[in-house]
Amino acid sequence: MIIRLLLLFLIVWFLFWLLKKQFSGDSSPKTETKTEELEDMVACSYCGTHVPESLGVRAADKFYCCQQHADLDTHEKDK
Ligand SMILES: [Zn+2]
């Protein structure tokens, strides 16, 4: 008798688990971190620090980690 009760409980639990899986399966938060990982890391022409391309500054066909380094590098070459 106890085995039948356990079996019934398992079936009910399994059905409940299937329903729960169907309702929560649609919204998977997998795409959030992918874009950051795939972004190219580019070295700064002034200090050599690797920075994601979207965060850096482009000046005179070169890449810099920040506007300050872009200014410093172009100023040094002007003189
Ligand atoms: Zn830099």
C-alpha cells in the first residue's frame, strides 16, 4: 500500500515539475553576457592596456583606452 502511495506521489510530483518547467523555460537569461564576451579587445596605442572596442577612443587610425591618451599621443607627435 505504501508503495502505491509513493508511486502516486511521484507521478503527481513529475507532472507538477513538467508544468513548472514549461512555464519557466521560455525566458532563459543566456543572451545577456554573450555580447560582452564576444567584443574585441584592442590595445591602447599609448599605454598598451587592452580595452573593449566600444569603450575606447579612435583617433588618426589608432586606438586609445581613453580620450586623454589619444590627446597625449597626438600632442607628442605634433611637437
Ligand atoms: Zn591608454
